[in-house]
Amino acid sequence: MPLERFCQNHQLHYSCLNPLELHLQSESLRRVKTDRKDAHRIAHSVVQHHYRLTTPWTRQYKRLR
């Protein structure tokens, strides 16, 4: 959430990845993704699969949430 908020505040484009979907598309990832190798594999997966960008919620929806 802090990284997502940072991207929104600085108007950067980002994608929120579903961990299960990411795992299914690249079988070389481990269950816990905390290693440098895992970060490198995630970056390769993003380049290969072209995930869609996340659109931020509207202000009204955030307030309701």
C-alpha cells in the first residue's frame, strides 16, 4: 500500500500483480518472493506478459471504502 500510494501521489503508472497469476505464469518463482532472484524473475515476467496498468480508484470510492 505505501508503494501504491507513492505512485499515485507522484502520478506514476504501475500494475498491481496478483501473486497467484504471477506464480502460474512463471513456475520458477517460489512461494515467498523475498529474494533478489525472485525480484529479477518477476521483472522478466512483467516484460514478457505485458500486464495491464492499474487505474486508481475515484475519490468517491475511496471515501466509501
